[in-house]
Amino acid sequence: MSRRRFLRGVLAGGAMVSVPLPRLANAMNSNGDAFVDGSALPKRFGVWFFGNGIDPATWHPAGPGGVGDAWSLSAPLSPLAAYKSYLSVLSGFELRTPGAHIEGSAGATTAAEPTPFGAARLPSIDQLIANQLQATTPFKSLEIGLTRATPAGPQPTLHAISHQGPSAPLYPEYDPHRLFSRLFGIASAPESERFRRRSVLDTVLSDFNVLKSEVGATDKQRLEAHADGVRDLEQRLSQIGEQTCNATAPGAGVQADDREEAPAELHDAMSRMLAMSMACDLTRVFSYVFSLPAAHVYYRHLGPEFERSFHEDIVHLVDGIPNGYQLVSQGVQYAMESLAVTLSHFQNISTPSGNLLDEIGILATSEVSSGWDHGMQNHPVLVIGKGAGLRGNTHVMSSVGQRNYSDILLTIAQAYGGQQTSIGLGDAQSSITVPELMA
């Protein structure tokens, strides 16, 4: 039982279901920092990506650089205040893949310019780490997306931020019902109607109650919280309609979507499933695309000023519309509010060693700095969590353009066991790390 992962049942229609379980204290040593057999706790990593950049004038923290409480969050970063102890902000780093959204997307995750056709040349940092971890989890990695809003172009680095290797993009899954089916091992789809008729927990209720009777008080509470979370997730999904987008390669005729939103209720559901997948060790690596590079996404719920594409009609027209820079910062702040929602679901899941944020590292970034001119200096980058020896509560500040963004990717790769002494290609290549990130 110490490494038990699933309870299995059958839905009303005959489809098999596997209900994943969180890690329990009875599998851990007395300190909660290793398994009972002495093996180390798993390392976990993720990329959280938001398209269209920031306003560098308002993004970067106030106060002096350094470690500890000598810095304060800027207004766009203020939604992350509750996670400051887990948060490292890096200022002044330059993404050295000059160009625009296509090149920036490749550089931010692979440390290399794309091919002339906009395909990645190297594995992205999430896939690099997934290869290093060599985990025996059901999923090597999960690629998830919130909105189908796309740029007006077919290049792979505009439609995916995760890449297995050269010209091998991993496109996000946007449909929450399909994602639920994947995580619960349900072969047939769509399953949303069955979810409404019967909870997947009902299929394993007897075994679940037996398991609760066999564990201690702490594990019983953890199992009950997990069950409550699954039921709550099912209820939320029952209120979200089917998505029609298939996660396949875009064709040459791709056009920008003009009605695509980034709805908070869908983001919450996707974040819940993401946190559950990590807590139950379904995967140890993820990429979450809040919005794609150069995404023509709409934030209409923020007010009438957002009845226009955030990329095309706000970011790129910032000097020509009333309160343009304020609208950019408002859109960026909504992205950070959404990141805070993701982090809340990680923090709310207790583990024998604390919570999921204590066991994970997350790279949050974009493809450009200032989206209106495709600036690559002073790039937005956050490193979140204390997994793999990451420090947290740090502002690393350098002179603008003095340090290479790829230094951060090399630091992360080495923290997760990589033996490489350099990363990337061309001008973006780096052989220098950022020791300030590490505890």
C-alpha cells in the first residue's frame, strides 16, 4: 500500500476508471523527507507561460535587489503576495534570440533560435528535465492550455511552448473533459454526461473506505480532502461546456480567433486537475499555457476597454489608445491573478513534507518583454517553489542586458540533476548559472 497509486472501478456505461491517490504519510520516513525504503522524494517541475509580454516600467520589483525582505512586489506582481516566500523574481536578463514572438517563444523554453520555419531546434526545458528525471509515472509530462486564441501564423513555436526536440512540438490539451478522462484512465470520450450522472468516486467508494480505515489520522484527512477535491472538480466540470478544439498541429491556413477568452472558471478547473496530477504522481513535469505567444486573446470580463484583442489592439496599439499602458498592466495583472490561482491549488495540497510548492520548481515567463516593440531585454521571468533546492523569496537584479536569460535555464537544468555545462545554441547559448536562485 505504501506506493499504491490508483483505485479502479467501472462507470455506469462500462468504461473503466482509475482514481489516482495522493502520496500518504505511511509511505514516508518519520521526518517526511524520504520514502520508508530510503529513496528520495520525487522532483517536480513545470513551465507556466503567458503570451504577449509585460510593461517593463511597472513589472519589476521595487526596492534594492538581493535576498530576503529587501524587495517588494510591483503592482502587476501583487497578486502573488501570498507566495512571496516561494517566489524568485529576476530582473535585467536578456533573451538573446532577437526577433519577435516566434523567436522569443523558442528562446524562452529552448535557449535557441527556431528554424526559418518557426520550429524548435532543441528540447524545451520541461522536456529536458523530463528526460533527466526518467520517472516511471503514467505520463512523462502533461501539456495543458487555457485558451485556443492563436496568432495569425502556422509556426510551431507560436502554437506550442513544449518541444520534444527538433521540429517535435507538444501541443496543449485545451478541453477539460478530455483532460479529466486522461487523468482518470477513462478510454471512451466524451465522458461529461457520465460524470454528471455518477461520480468516479462512487465507482471505488467501498475500496476507498477500506483504505481510510487502514491509515492513520493524518492520511485519513489527506484522503478525505482528496475525495472532496475530486467531487468539487466534477461539479465544476459539469458546468463547463465541451471544447471543440483538437490539440493537433495547426495548418498553414490558421487565422486569429476573434472570440477566444481566457475564462477564470475554466482556468480554475484546469489548475485543479494540474495540481491533482502532481499530487498523485501521475506526472512530475508539466507545461501550462495561460495564453500562447502573440495570442489574440480577449479579456472582456475585465471591462468594456477589453472588447478588443489584447495582443493586436491593446499591446501593439498601446501609444494610440486611451490609457494604453494601464490596460497592458491590467491584462498582465490578470495573468498574475491566474498564476496565483494555480499556485493556490498547489499550496492547498498538503504533503508529508509540507505542500506541493515545497516540492516543485515552476518557471513562469513570456516570449517578449515589451510586446509593442518585441523587446527582449529585461525579460519577465519568475521561478517559483522550493523543489530541487530552489531558494524562493529572492529578487535577482542585474543591469539590463548584462546577463543572459539562458543562464536561468541552465541553472534549472542542473538543479534537476543535469550534468550539462552549457545550454542552448548561438547567441542564446549559456555556460553560466545563477547561484542566487539556489538555497
